Amino acid sequence: MIRILLAEDMHMVRGALVALLSLEDDLRVVAEVERGDHIVRTALDCVPDVAVIDVDLPGLDGLSAAALLAQQLPSCRTLILTSLGRPGTLRKALAAQVGGFLLKDAPPDRLADAVREVSVGRRVIDPQLALAAFDNGENPLTPREAEVLRMAADGAEAAEIAGRLFLSVGTVRNYLTTVVTKLNARNRVDAIRVARESGWL
């Protein structure tokens, strides 16, 4: 019997996942949580074999929770279940040592199979997403360019960024222009979108 901890904040989705997994003779959901900051504590109490974790959770995001779980309960494997099919999210998940990464729109029987695979130490990754992550390549931004773009993404204007980083306004504008060019974006807003979806911000 494979013991599962399920972390999903949407009640209806969580209920559907529990019902789906309960149809399998060899799978048993032993705990459910709706917050990321409850995952490790609950896992230490019930010691599941696999934690199925949504990325977007209140309290603590699923990837951070998965990384903590890998440190504190290495016997528990993790399977990230998400609607965010972004290459950057996959890269972050792999860095957090997750065993699997599955999109929520995958066929229902794929979830049960993925749990079984992950429980025995195999990696399960959506193949289309893996290809997209591979095609996406490395981050082309320098640390300073990423820092300037991150501050712009938080709503800071060029003058404010310049003041905080001890740069001239012209230098900040040059950085932002370079970022837009490197990311093949239409403008600053588009550059922020591209960088976020690629996991570079």
C-alpha cells in the first residue's frame, strides 16, 4: 500500500483527487492539507510514501515545501501537480529534488501511475514540458539585469531603481532596453512576462 499526503488548497479539486486515488487498490490518502506550511508537520506525523503537492498554496508555495520535505523526511517522495505548465516552474521543481512533475490536465490514470513510479524512486515528468524546458535554454540575463527587471516588475520606476542601486537613470534605462532585446520581448511588460514564465525572475 502506497501512503499519500495530498496538498491542494481548492476543496473541490482536493476532494476529486482523493476520490480518484481511492479507486486504486494499492493507493491510500492518509492525510490532506490545504496550506503549504502544514505539509512538513503533517508528513512528519503520518510518514507518507509520496506527497502530491500543488505549486500554488497559501502559507508556503509547493516547491519550497517540497524542498523542506526532502530535507526533513527524505523517505517521502514528492510529486508536483500543477496547472502551471511553465519551463521555469519545472526547473525550480527539479532543483527542489521533486520526484515528479505532472500537469493537472493529464489523463486521470496518469496520476495513479505517476504516484507509483515516484514511490519507487523513478522520475516522472510531463514530456512536453521537459522539451519546453530544454528548448527554453539558460537564463540570458546577467545578475544585474535580472535585479533591475525584478525591481521594475515590483513597480519601481527607473529613477527609484537608480537610487536604490546607486546607478544613473540612463544606466537603468540601458539595462531595461538590453533586457527587452535579450528576451526578444515587445516591451518591458512583455520582458517581465517572458522572464517570469521562464523562471528567471
